[in-house]
Amino acid sequence: MTTRILPPPDRYAVCPSEGCVLEFYEGTFEAVYVLLHPFIRPPSISPGRFQQDTDTSRQRLCDSSKAVSWSDVLSFSGLKSLSEIDIALRTQIGGLNAKFAKLELAEALRNSLLKEGVLMPDEGKFSDLSHNKLLSFVKSQGYEWVWVGDEFCTQRKLHWIEDLMSPDSNATDQCNVFTPDKKILWTTHWDSHFSFLCASQNVVDAMAVDPNFEGFACSWATEVYWSVS
């Protein structure tokens, strides 16, 4: 029986699993922005009750909850850097090798979030709170359509951006989004609480100064597991 081996993935359509981010995209994208997914402050009910609510749609979340930045979390958690927040988040979901996990950071973050009534960002998927803002940003770069692909982009479908911004749309759950000319990619890593926006230097520079987003541009030293590298 012939062994079936998938061809190498298209770099303009997928997320690296590990290693240097810019090296992975070299020759495909000039720059990459690490878009930190906001923490979530639910309405005036306990976070536990909010998470158990049957209506967990993106629209309800955006209408009833507030985004809490990683910078805000630094101010009340006692953690000292974005890297410590990332390590704490990854430790809580078992997303780090044991030698990199920091249980004390995870406990400090968990306790401070509980005290503040704040929820962690979801891992391995796009943030509901920044979803439409990101798509609006892509539209501002002159696009009306994007391709949406699955994890390894072996299946993909063309979508009108406005349709993806509809409250009823769930087409972008755990996937990759890229423009028809292959010049912008929005993708996320399965064990991470952030997205990558891959594009030209001018586009990444525009995102870096946009108040709707929090994060940082990758250097040649930035790896997928940037907090422990």
C-alpha cells in the first residue's frame, strides 16, 4: 500500500509550529506582528456562571464583556513582563515542556484573575473580542475578500469579509485567514493566546500604532515560544 504524504504547506497560509517566526516566513512575508489576545472581563455575574452560559456567541461576548489588556494584567497580577504572562498562561494549559513551565507564575496569574473577576483568553483560536477589529484592519488595507483555511490549509474557501464579521458567522474558528494576493496572513498557534499578522513592513507598522491592538513586531530572535526563547 502506498504511503500518503502531504506536500509541504504553503507558507502564506499556515502557522509555524515552533522555531523562529521570521525564518519560517522568509521569502513570503517581510514582517510579522504578535497580536496578544485580550483577557475578558465578563458582565456583573461571576466568571464561572458566565463560562457556563449557553449563549457563548462572539456577538454576546462583545456586547457584554470588556477587553482587558496584558498591560492591565501586569498592573494587578504582580507579574513582571509579557513573557511571564505568556509562561503563566501556557503553564496553566499544559502547553510547555516541564523545564519551562512555571507553576508559581501560573498560580499568581490564576489568583489575581479570580480576584479581579477576569477570564483568560482562549488558546488556539482567534480572539472573539478582536476578531472583527482585525478583519476591519484587513479591509482598511484595500481588501474585500479573504481565503479561510483549516489548520494545515488543506481545505480553504473564499469569503466576503463582511460576511465573516456577521454575528452568525463561525467560519474562522481555529483556522488561517489570508488575502487573495497572498500578501496578508492572520493565523494562530494551537497552544498560544495570541495571533500572528504576517504582511509587509508597512502593514505591520500600521498595526503596531493602531490602538485597537496590543502586541509587538517580531525580530529575527522571536520564536513561536517567544517567552521562553
